[in-house]
Amino acid sequence: MKYDVAIVGAGVIGSLIARELSRYNIRIALVEKCNDMAMGTSKANSAIVHAGFDAKPGSLKAKLNVEGTALMPELCKKLSVPFKPVGSLVVAFSDEETNTLKELLERGKINGVPGLEIYDSDKLHDVEPNINDEAKAALWAPSAGIVCPYELTIAAVENAVVNGVDFIRNFEVKSIEYSDGEFSVSDGKETINTNYIINAAGVYCDEIASLIGDTSIHTIPRKGEYMLCDKSVGKLANHTIFQCPSKMGKGILVTPTVDGNLLLGPSALDIEDKNDVSTTSETLSEILEIAKKSVPSLTTREVITSFAGLRAHCSKNDFIIEPSEKNDKFINVAGIESPGLSSAPAIALYVKGIILSKINAEIKSDFIEEREEPVRFRHMTNDERKALIEKNPAYGRIICRCETITEGEILDAIHAPAGARDVDGVKRRTRAGMGRCQGGFCGSKVVELLAKELGVEINKITKCGGNSKILYERTK
Amino acid sequence: MLNYDIVVIGGGPAGMAAALKAKECGVDSILILERAETLGGILEQCIHTGFGLHYFGEELSGPEYADRFISLVNEKNIEYKTDTMALEITENNVVYAVNKTDGLLEIQAKAIILAMGCRERPRGALNIAGTRASGVMSAGTAQKYVNIDGYMPGKKVVILGSGDIGLIMARRMTLEGAEVKCVCELMPYSSGLTRNIVQCLDDFNIPLYLSCTVIDIHGKGRIEGVTIADVDENRRPIKGTERYIECDTLLLSVGLIPENELTRAVGIQLDPITSGAVVDEYRETSHKGVFACGNVLHVHDLVDYVTLESQTAGEGAANYVLGKSSEAEYIETKGVNGVRYIVPQKVNIKNEGDIKLYFRVGQVYKNARIVVKYNGEEIISRKRPRLAPGEMEDVLIKNDMLKNFAQGGKIEISVEV
């Protein structure tokens, strides 16, 4: 198959680039080494949209963060992705930290962050009643928000696929040849040909770049561990609560999620292994200890799961978004660590600009800008539910008891453009298995539905592709 | 809007026994709502025997035990809807439920019996470190895969937690050809029944490591092994005791949680220890006309006791519907000194029968006494050779004793060694 542009990596960056380019009459492939999109950094991060006062003025991070954050609400609306403009607070516990807030405020002003304001202790406790009594002041950033990062990625891919992009799963790029002005990209079994490559491979960006001899990028996986708490304590924080930043990042935050849970994390540890998303008990207890400095009433009792993600840290400390020095038809989109999610909508536009400066692309007249809103039974009124089940009885059968997810929603997830192929794929699209029982009851039903819809035996269904099988052979 | 005298939420052993008893007491308009495809609840996947010894005086498998009640439900023409999920109950005892054929149901009940059962505690609640590989599942999920679906969830198994389902699955997986490497129990004693430890572990030479837990999970796609370690008296892993065990499956049997989402949503008072509703001797909750029984009220050790308790709730609901409830003067019950909780939490002293109090102890005791005090004065003392957290205990308060109590009094049960 011959493409104009092949994007390597279906994280939030690659997926939004694919969607943005699908406005034009060009052939696009979005290749992903896993069984689904959003399987790396995009599924395990803080899920927040930063206001943009952290990055150094003049950096690409500063520019794209502020621009991306401004674009996010509208984009989420078009893609039917939940976004909540909750705003963020950076909390100071000492006079020294209060000075840091002032520095952040000044930096934010230079970066063009709207609405920044320093709250005194009274105002802070007023807007965030569960905050530590010892908190002295806070930097309030109204433009910050929360978003579901994997849902954004899934929606972007779905919309891109509807607009003609080929989403190619389980294609791990092993070699890239360049001859006669064209790349041949291979996973060792199949080859695709393309005029341009966009390297959006996250922590693997350096390895993909090295396939064309570009060794200028060095990605250091920086692991961040998180704990997710039950919805019963989701209201302990009204806003994203940061502590004062350090060299390793923005520290441990406490934030509500768009689904009403409470998220604590991340830690920050530079590691070697780009596959290592394991959690450690020491780090998890450390996270809780630090998070309790912000919200003292937190306990482990409400933790329903923990996870880790890797940030694609580059020694340059800024996003690297430019054609490779080795081949100007190969565009690196590397070093996308925080505020990568916040910047993603702006990064997509920025990369589109680079591509359009090279290709003569015509805008499509039939581009579909909006993604149809998935059915979310749990958010409906009883009258809406009644009407829905009358139209399609599959919405009358609850599969996931904890999150009230219906069979109809699971079938929709499987049959969507670029639909779910494994249990975690169903979980990310529908929330089935994300509740307090963590799939204890619905897991086996989801396996059954996947097997039936995909026409395979149930022991072929995996948790998340590869060798993550769930069942072995039949019993005796 | 549909109308029933009694709506029973849950068609497992609790729901069926409650419905049957209510029918026997003279209520005809009863509807059972069951979320699974069949009546019977979790018993349907419990194909081992050991059920019914107390209630029927014979040893039955789970499906056989359930079938006796399913047959009766059919025989007595009690209405039920399967594959039907209750979504909400309201202040006015309206139940909202959904299924594929009726769509959204709105049912006005005079009384509601909550019998939703319980669920297993998941991995996340334990905060076990490591990867998120496949092959980590609750013992009950594995039981469904093996016994209902007919597929093996793994070959080399480590079980964390010695709850009864974990013990049962140790034997079941072994019989199906898997190698069960060990059962690790965080506490210095098992939370399972003694008979299950003997019949499911000892008989198959499966080691039970007490004061031991899983501290790390290894494997990228599928789980490849776990690190286990001994724990000290504060349940913290002891450095130097870590050992790696290769396995492709980790089953969790680390506790059961009553499923009280509907209960909580309507504002019914819950007991923080049982995680079930606070009830009186007829298992009526803080919400008039709403009763609770079975594992949704407190986790039972044997289904036989679930049946008995549910009959009590069924009778209570019937009395409520038929206007036969007696006037009420309550005393409180409270577990102290080794007794974790008591159900019921309050007792109407105007009740005309004897009252059985059920409770669990917090640790293993040998040659101890169970002491019941009324307002600080000892009224009953019973010797017990052995008390364990895994086994439910009970004492009977005779009606002539009840008659001597006064409203606002307090019964305390304690363990004395």
C-alpha cells in the first residue's frame, strides 16, 4: 500500500496529527505496534490540561501548551470527549514556596496564560475545603482543565478513520528504507510505502529515528506511578491541586478525573527499560504520603487501582518537532513529555503546517469534523433510557454493574471505526471493568462478547493484545 | 408503573428464601429481580459439595442447593425476571430496573428485600505492586471460567488469600490439571473454613503460607511470576524473606464486599464493619419497608445461614405488608473485646419470639468464653473450644430474657479468654 504520509505511533499526538491531516486529500496511514491506540504514555498520565505557566518562556513547550489548552475545549466538544474546565491550584506551604508562586505567575504572564491569580489562605480554603490547614497560598489558573487522554486518542483515531485514514494495528516498525524519494516501512512481515514519515512514537522516538540513521534524539523514559481512588472520594478535590514544582517535574498532584474519581501521582523516576510500567509498593506509599500533604484526609482504603506511565523525556528539555537532519521528509515529533497532552491539539496543527509546507494538499469538501457521541447509558435520564432500549434492546442489558455499562455500549465499542479488539480496549471505550470490582463480574462477559462479535473462540481474546491471553484450553 | 407487594432484588439463595417465606406468610404479589441469566446466584458456579448440611441435613452441590429453591419458586408461582438489573430504589420504594424485553421497569413496591449478595475485593484495593499483566483475577472469576465456561484460566497458580473461594479453587484447579504452587495468607490465620483447608489444601499437599503476601507481580503480557514475602505483626513485608515463584496465574481471594450501591444511594444507614445495612431482628433497615438479607447484609460463612436469615427477612417483609408489625421498642447490640460486629444491630424487645444474634470474632481463640452482657451485667456465658474469624458464631436470646429488657438498653457480646 502506498501512502503520502505514515504516522508512527497512535498515541494522542500521532492520532490528533492523523485527524488533522485527514482534512486533506492525501493518503494517510497511522501505524501502531500494539493491538489498540493509546497504549503508551497516552493511557497513563495525569489526564490534565495545564494552564501553561511552567514552561520556560520562548520554548516550544510554552507556546504549544498555551495554544493547545486554548484549543482543547472546542476539540473535545467536536470529538465528544469529556473535558472539564476545573482550573488548577499550585499550593504553597512556606514563604519560600509563596515566592515560587509569584515566579510562576510572572512566567505565566509572559507565556500568555490567562486569568492567573494568587489566592491567600482564606480564599484557597474557601474554594478547596479539604486542603491542608497549613497551606499558605495558591496560584489559581482558571484555564486548566481535566480530560480523558485515552478517550481523546480513541476519538481522534475514530474520526480520522471515518475520514479515510488507515489505522494499522500490531505493526511494529522494525526497518525503514529510503530510495527514489520514498520510504519503505516494514515490521518484518509486511511493508508499507510512504512519501513522508511522522515519528510520533513517544518513548520509542529515538529508536524509530535511528532507523534512518538519525541519532540526534535520546529519549529517557521517566516513570510516573499513580493511584486511582473510588468515586466515593472524588469530591475531595474540586480542582487539580499541585504542590510547588521541582527539577523532576510538577510533583505529586491530587486531581478529580472527568469520570468523578480522584487521581494521585505521579512519581518521577528515570529508568532504562521502555517497557517497564510496573509499580512499586515503596513509590505508591510515597505518593500517598506526599498527596496527603495537599489533602490530609486521603487514605489507601479508597484506592481502586494503581498504574504507571512513561514520559518521553529528552535531554533537550523541550519538544522536538522538526524534520530530521538526515532526511527532511521524516518529521520528528519527539520529547513530548508534560505538557504534551495539553499541547497535543496545537502540536497537531504545528505538524500539519510542516507537512503542508512540503506537500501540495487539497482540503476535502466532505471532511467530517465531528465524532458521533457514543451512547453513555449511565448519564441518561430514565426517559432517555426507555426510548433507547425500545430502539435497541441490547441497551437494556447491564454488563458492568459497577459503572452501569450496557451490552449495547460494548457492542458499539467493538464495531466502532478502529473498534476494540481486546478487554482493555472495551474498558477504555466504555468504562466496563473500571469500577470498584475492576472487572471481577463483567470481565468474563466482555470476553464472551468480544469472542462472539469477532468470530473467534473465547480463549483467543486477550487483555491487551500480544501474549496477554486470558484463557488457556478447554477443561477436561 | 408495575405494582407489587414485595420486590426482592437478587434471585440467589437469599432472595429466593426470602420470597418463599413471604409467600408462605400470606403475601401473593411478589417479584424477584435477578441480574444473571438464571436464578441461583453464585451457587450456580459452586459445583463443589458441602452445601445444605445444616439446613437440609445432607450434603449438596451449589447448583443442587439452588435448584431446591428454584423448584419451589416455580412451584409456588412466584414471579421473577432474570437478566434484569435494578438501577435505583427511591425514597418511596419505587424500584427502577432494566432488561432487554421489558426495557426500563418502574415498579412500586410496598416492601423491598435487598438480596444483592457481595463481590470479591480486586487487586487494586490491595495495592500490590508490579505489572498489569493478564492472568491476575479473583478466585470467583476463575471459578466461573472453569465451571461455567469450561476453560482453564492458567496452569501454574499462586493464590493470594485463603478465603473459602480461594481454597475451593486451589482444589478445583488441581483437579483440572493445574499446578497450584501455594496459598499465601497475609494474616497469621486463614479466613476460610477449617474443613476447606483440610479438604482443599492438605489433601492435595498444597502449602498454605501464613503471614505471607505477594509483594510484586512480574510479566509483560501474561503474568510470569510473583515475589512473595513474609510479613511482620504489622503486616509489613520482612526484608530478606522475599522469594520468586514462577506462575502464569494469580488468583485473589482476599475478602468479600457486600454490594450496597443501591442501599447507599437511597441513604440507608450502613454499618462500617459489615459494610451492610444496620438492621433490626427482622432485618429491616433504617428505611421503612426495606429489608436486607444474605451476603449483602454481612458476609456469611455458609449458605445455610443465609437461607435462615432470609426467611426471617421474608417474614418481616410479609408482616410489614400485611400490617402485622408489632410496636417497637429497641435495644442496641454491640460487639466488644474481640467481637467485630453483631447482626442484627438492634432488637425490638416487643418481639414475641427468641432472637438469634450472629457475629464474628477478630482473631483465632482457643478455649474462650463468649459472654453476653445486658447493660453491663452478664446474662449468658458459653464455652467455645475454638473461635475463628472465618466462622460465624451465634447466641440465642430467649424471649423470656428479652421481656426483661427495657427500651434504650444495650447488649454487648465479648470474647473472654
